Amino acid sequence: MSGAEVDIVVIGGGIAGASVGAILAAAYKVVVLEREAFPGMHSTGRSAALFSEIYGGEVVRALSRASRDFLFTPPTGFVDAPIVRPRGALHLASASQLAALDALCALPDVGASMRRLTAAEACALCTILRPEYVAGGALETASADVDVDVLHQGWLRQLKARGGELIVNAEVLDLRPEAGGWKISTGNSTVKARVVINAAGAWADEVAKLAAVAPIGLEPRRRTAMIVDAPEGSNSGAWPMVIDIDEQFYFRPDAGALLLSPCDETPSPPCDAQPEEWDIAMAVDRVASATTLEVRRIRRSWAGLRSFVPDRTPVVGFAPDAPGFFWLAGQGGYGIQTAPAMAHLAAALVSGAPVPQDLARHGVDPASLRPGRPRSGAATAA
């Protein structure tokens, strides 16, 4: 498609790029460029996603609340399997952590979703917890496992059905403004667009540098996960996800096994992240301190990059220093569960439309997400 002219080019075919591309394709000519051989190879495809309305800061929680309806009752024909399956989330505290648990439950938009538990009640929900470790807990009952692939493929199919195009093996090598828009060059082709949406995940600042756009200070951080055997004869499939209140570890049931993570956040350059032995050992050790789980083998391990800006709030909006350059980045560990709301917000901002009422009703304010906060850009694709 060398030399093609379109309305919008989305850089990145992960959950962020696929979702906003699919929505915008209903009204615009959209091309999504993916640098890898298939979309979702990095952060999206390696996410052990849980939908939780209490996870993250205030802005993220608003985006999650605004995403619930889409995830739990998706539009007719969007997917052919459930996106979510109910899974409680047990936030666990030792004696030294009770103040942190109290503080979380005291937040007005969190407490209503949580049920405080005694140590005995928490241990009854997950039978491998050590009674001598657990001082208390809080159970979020409205949380759910997210089938990331089902959600991602739903948007990719919608993108195609609406006339949008996904091009793989299309790493952006040059990106420069031209009259009325942008020229984007990959190794095989060039395309011109009025608007460029930077949904490149851990590579988003690198893309900005190609365009001579000021970076947003993105910090990719490695997160490790692994699959281990569940205790023989246990009812592990019925356990909630168990999360240390200080996010030092989590574990959850996974297809008859257990998924463990040390909740590591090791700074990393944008790359194909790989697990390190130290982080695997740290996960096993931290979980062992709180449970009786004996890890005899690691079935599988992996790592992915979660990319944050310093305030840990996603960046959604036009760059103040580059007309037509739109940021959709910095989703951190919240990108899957907030994707529906962020995609609809981004599509509205790109189109110059008002913030959708269902997002505003949940407290989603574009001013809290825009790049160069509190400044904003003003270009649109209209």
C-alpha cells in the first residue's frame, strides 16, 4: 500500500491500538501498523488480566468502572465467547500491613466494593494460606478474570469488518509531518494520514522521537509470571485471586494450576522481555511466606513490560507540540481492563466529539489523561 492516503494511522496492534482502530474505522479510513509478525506479542499477549474496579489510582478506577458494561455484556456479535469470568480478589494483609488494608478500604469508591474479612474468613477462602501470617483481608466480589485473547480478537475482527486494515511486520522507521498530516514509512511502504495515534506500548516514546515530538517520560517495567502445580487434591479452582496488599506477590487459579507473580517492576528498555531466575525465585519465596504451597517445578514462565509515566495515569490526547499526533500510551498494568473506556474516549477526542456520557457518568475526565497535563492539543481528524 505504498503511497496510500488514509484518515488515521494507528501505530501498534496491541489492545490499545486494536480497540481505538476498530471504533474509528466506523467513520474513518484506518490503518493499524504492527511491528511484529502478529499483534499482541508483547504486553497484550502476556497479560494475566483481572478486571478490578479498585485497582490503580482514582483516574484508572474511573476508567475501569466505565469499561465494566462492555466487558461483561459486549455488543451483539462482538465476540463468540465470554470476555470475563467471575473471580473474587482477596486482598491480604499481615499484622504489619493492616493499616494499608484499612487505608484502601477507606477510599469512597473502593470500600463499597469490598467486604472486610477476619483472618479465619480469609484462610477459609484459600486453604493454603498460613493462619500465622494472615491478620485480615478484604474480598472484592465483583472482579473477574479477563480472556485477553477473546477481547483482542474481537476488536481486530471489528476493525476488519468496518474496512480497517491491519499490517504486520510494519515497524515504523520514519515519521514526519507533512502538509495536512503525517508521512509514515516502514521497511516496505509509506502511508500518509491526517492523524497518527501512538499506541506503541513500551515503544511509544521511541515513536515520538522519530516524529520529533516531546516524549512523555515513559518507563517500561518488567513483570514476571509463572505457572506451577496446584496442591494435589485441593479445590484451587474455587479460590479467589490472592493479592498482597502491598503488591509484593499475587497468585490465582489457572486451568487447574496456579499462576504466581512477585509483582516485580524492574526498569527495562523496550524489548522482548524475558523472565530472570532471580524474579522467579522471589515469587516462589514470597508466596511461600504466606502459604503452605510447595513449588516443585515451574511449568512455564514469562515476562512482559508494563509502561508507566511518573504519575501512573495513562496518557490520552493530542500532543501539545505536534498537531495531529495523538498519544494513547502509559497504560501500565491497567491497559486490558480499561481498554473499552480508553478506546471510546480516544475515538471521541480524535473525532472532536464530546466525551461519551457513559464515561462522564463514571467520572472519566479527559483533562486528567491528556499529555502535557494540564495543557492539551486541539487537532482532530474531522
